[in-house]
Amino acid sequence: MRHFIFATVAGLVNLSPLQAQTVPVYLDESKPLEQRIDDALSRMTLDEKIAVIHAQSKFSSPGVKRLGFPDLWTDDGPHGVRPDVLWDEWEQARQTNDSCVAFPALTCLAATWNPSMALLYGTSLGEEANYRGKSVLLGPGVNINRTPLAGRNFEYMGEDPYLASQMVVPYIQGLQSKGVAACVKHYALNNDEEYRHQVNVKVSDRALHEIYLPAFRATVQEGGAWAIMGAYNLYQNQHNCHNAILLNKILKQDWGFDGVVISDWGGCHSTEEAIINGLDLEFGTWTDGLTMGRTNAYDNYYLAEAYKLLIKEGKYSTKELDEKVRRVLRLFFRTTMNRQKPYGFLCSDEHYNSARKIAQEGIVLLKNDGILPLDPSKKQRILIVGENAIKMMTVGGGSSSLKAQHEILPLDAMNAQCSMFNIPCDYARGYVGDTIQSYNGVTVGRSLYETRSQAELTAEAVEKAKQADVIIFFGGLNKSDYQDCEGHDRKQYELPYGQNELIEALVAVNPRLVYVNISGNAVAMPWINKVPAIMQAWFLGSEAGNAIASVLFGTVNPSGKLPFTWFANLDQCGAHALNTYPGTWRDGHKIIDEEYKEDIFVGYRWADLPAKMQRSMFGSEKGSSKSKNARLSAPLFPFGYGLSYTTFQLSNLRVEKREMTSDEEMTLSIDVKNTGLRAGAETVQLYISDLKSSLPRPVKELKGFRKVFLQPGETQTVHFTIERSALSFYNDHTQSWIVEPGEFVAMLNNSSSPSNQKIKFIVK
């Protein structure tokens, strides 16, 4: 019972001198953290040290019971706390107290362009995790959306490193303020799901540091993340869960990360590489993250008996082991041994309100020819069409699948609104996409079985459309394999399940169609000129239907902005225009080499380049016809784009001075006015352009944004401070960030589209 007594004494607020003498240093919260860590480490046996650096079940690793350290429990995120699974299996434990609030997917959070929403998200999620006894939440994810085909993009925060950095830091701060560690993933260059264990990324140092690492660096240096998850893929021929450059040099040495590197489940492949290349805590060996793998084999993990044997044989001292254990103990003291950890809450009204608010702010209105918002006073007959109106999106998709206490489906929310306003509302399924009834033991709610043929479904929808005043089509993707889902990438950019043909048939008989796209990725829209309104609704979690209905009926004014460029076709995306995705198999078909030839020009950075420059910069004149025709048309919607039910005007851009040194700061100001008749929010975006550089630079780069809420007729002044970081680029020759003197342009707009609100300034 000694460890229980120590744990109780450690929790006392005031210790008498006599009591303090009897409490081990590691349990005395008045002592400095590092001293407590050293003391605990000195008391541990070799077996105890080995035990704490690898899993004991699917989601837990052991503490040190002899010394009073509880077991460490992790759980999947990043959109909610995953239901418990059996000790050795992925199957649900079938408990009755592990439901949760499902929060919107991180693409939606990024689309809010509002860091306060990220803080609210993380704080709410931390409270749910606390209630469930989880000390490490496996999320958030900040990998860059390099291609819209990547199956896991919905878990990430878009294509721009600055936007992702600004949105992820408050999420982490909110989560960890509740004593729950964020485990940021998937570090790094994890842009493929298909063959994700075999992809070896070949990328320039410049693109690595300018595009793919900044959000991770922000989680460490600004967010203070307590854990990082290594990715499945390889970089420079080493798996990222034990990668000397990414983990030892960049993460721990250059960035000063003092937390724990956790392997993705099944991401560890070598004992010796894991020992020397920065892995601290091993999970999920003998599984690809989705299948069962070997059970009861924890002593056979790479960092278990095999590691201990190498120490006993004298091949390794305990130097590397002690460093790993030191980091794990630091995580213990921050989480399981934190006596000040607040109480948790599960499925509270506040959490549902938070989820709905985030969802509403993230919905993006892409097109509106006056058909929205719906006017209840007109008593329009509404027809709802589409499987996504009745399909739960909290279930499936891989590790982010949840057991939500409830999920309000779009059809149910629309029916409730129409009933309240006494508006006729009908439904036609229209297409069949997925009739799977459960995922990992969680059922989808209502039956999705369908016996009618596609022809019959189309005929029903078309006939009902003739009688309707407005059609609301709920389509897009889902979380099935080869859609928005872990483990596979999309096979096509087009909408699946014959949705394009159905939309064409509907608008042929009734052109008043509102298309609501539910997905985490962009899709091709060949019918865009025939549809008067388009809304991007993401995967919105528990309050999905309520959030969508509130925007459709105008009780909430949409204010979301796209966190990625919405290409008209894949040829407009650099990774596809240059034929670098999904890479090339090496001889022997064991490794795929994927070269990021588009380099730093990802998303809008690529779209901004003239086609001639795209070809000349990458030597693609002799390449495929794709690269030569990539810019025949503009993207459907630019990065940062989103409409409102009101209008805004940007004016009076001004600056204190037009000259600065690279070590100075410069302040810009601009007035934002709501020129419409509704209250609403606009996001002012600052882009910086370097007019002349020794190395190629993007036409412009996002370096600031502010979301402003305004009443009709109201004007606010928005201020931006331009710092050195907004002007610098990574010089891969000198391996350093530099600012070159010369002319720059600051541009302000409500998207990445060209703007007349710009000011030229000089850096000396």
C-alpha cells in the first residue's frame, strides 16, 4: 500500500516539515519538475524502465505501480474521444458510458479562420477526455493538403502552413489546459494513405521547412505540445517513427521539444533505429493501424525484450533508455500525476453548443445567385435529395470514427425547421453510396439498405423535383474506403455514386437547386454553371444537421473560408500536373519513391504561377501534356474564399512607414465595413509578395488574418503587424531562414484572389 500512501500525501496542499521529509522527491509537487523526474528515474529498475516505453494494450502503456505512477491511457481524436476497445483488439468494448460529443472535422475548424474557435474546440475536447480518463489525445493533425485525393485530408487543417499554425496552437493550449496531452500527428510529410508504410518522400529542404514543418514547429514552440506522433511514411529512406533527421535533429535539437515521441500504431520497424533515432514510446506493433495483428505480444515489441537484451549484452548502455524514460516521466507528471487536473465533463450542453458554433462558423458558402437564405414566409415546397441527408458521418473513416451520443442528420434538422415554419418538405434518396450498417461495433443509426435500382431512384427524385419550389441536394463524399477515409486515398476527383448524372437530371426539370457538399475534400463540379447555390458543409459532428439548417434558413450568416484551393480538375494541382503523385515503385516493389517536384508551390502557391513558369521552373516542357495544360482554366474557388448573406468593403489601407530593416516591425491598417443588411463576419487576409529574390518565391504568401464581426453599416479598423518571419524564406544552401533587402508588397483581401488593396514597401 506504500505507493497509495505516497500518492495521497503528494496531493496535500500544505506539508509540514516532518511530512515533507517522508515524501519522496518525485512525489513532492513543491520540487522542480526536472528534479522530480531525476529522482523517480533513479528509483526505477531496468524492467520498469523498459516497461514504460512500450504499450501494454491497444491504447495504454504501464505506469510504475511500485512507485505510484498510474497507467497511461491514450485515445484517438482529433474530433472526439473514441469509444473504448477491447484490451487486445480494435473491436468495441461495448460499454454504455463511452459515448461522446463529436466535434466538426479539422477541415471545418480551419475553415472558421477563427483561433478562438480552436481554443474552444481544444478546451471542450480536453474536458471530455478527462471525464473518460484519457491522458493523451491522439491529435490534432497538421499535415498539409498536397492533393485533394488524400484520404485523410479531412483530419488536417488545409494547404497553408501559416493558417494551420495559427489554428492548431490554441487547440493544443485549450486541450492541455485540462491536463490532457496533445499528440500532434502525423510527423511528417504524411500526405498519402494508400501504401502509407512504403512511401519514401523525396522533398527539398526548402519545401520541408517552408511548407511541411511550420505547423509542427508551431505546436512545439508556441503550443508547447507534450507529445508528437511519428508518421508511417519514410523520409530519406528512414521510417519517420525513428528518423534521425526529423526526430533527433529537427524536433529535439533544433526546436527543443521536451515531450514524448509516440509511434503511430505499427509505425516502428527496428529496435536499433528506435533506440538511436528518437522514438520514445512504442504502440501498435504488428498492426497497420486498422487490422488486429498479433495479440498479447507486448514483450516482443521492438522497444521491449529485444531492447533489454541489447543492454544486457553490453551493446547499448542505459543512456538512450534513460533519456526516453525521462521524457515519459515528464509526460506522467504533466498528466497522470497532475494533482491539479480539473474535473471532466461528458456530453454537456456546453459541449454541444460549442460543436454547433464551430460547425456554423466553418460552413462555407461557395455560390449564391439569390436563392439563399431560404425564406420561410414564402412557404416554398422543399425537396431534400441525397443519401448524405440521412447518413451518419461520425461513424467510419478510420481511427477518427466515434460513438457519438447523438448526431443530428440533415434531413431530421430540415424537417424540424420546415415543421416549425409549416413548410411542405419531402425527401428522395436519389442515389445509393454505402449501405454499411456499422463500423467497429458502432451502428449507423437508421437503415441504409436499398432495394430499388438507380433508375428507380432517379425517376422518383426527378418526379418530386417537378413539384418542388426548391431542391436541397445533400451529396459529396462519405467515410467509406476510397472516400474520406484512413487507409486509402480517393481514386477519382469526380463525385462518386452517379451524383453528377443525378444533379444534371434534377436541374433539367427544376433549376432551383442548392447543392450542399458534405466532405473533407474538394470535388469536381462540371454542372457548376447550372446550379444557383453551393455550400461546403464538411463533416460537422454531432450538431451537423442543426448547423446546416441554421445557415440554409439564414438564422446564421455563413462566414467560413476555404482552407484549401478548390481546383476545377486535378491537372490544376501541382502534384498531379507534374505526375509526381502517387510516386513510383522501386525495383522489388517494396518502397514507393514520391518526389515532391512542385516543391514549395502547393495549393494557391502553384495556382498563382503562370503556366509557362510552372513548366520552365520544373523542366516539364518535355513532360506530360498534363503539365502543359494545367492552367487552361482557373480554379473553381481560390484559397480563403467564402461568401456571406451580407456584403463587405475593404478600404483606406495605410501604413506608418514604407521602409524598414529586417529586424523592425511594420503596422498596416485597413477599414472593414459591412455594407449589407445583415450582421455578419468577414475575414481579412494579409498576403506578402517579395518582388525580387535570389531564390524563386511564391507570387504571394498568407502572413496574417483577422475575422471581424460587424453589424449592418458598422466599420472596424483592422491592424496587422509585419514581422521578420513574414518576409523570410528558407535558404537550403545555407540551411537558414533569411530576409533579403528589396521591395515587398503587402496585399489585403477576403481571399487569395488578386486585390487592389496593396502597398509597396522597402526592406533595407
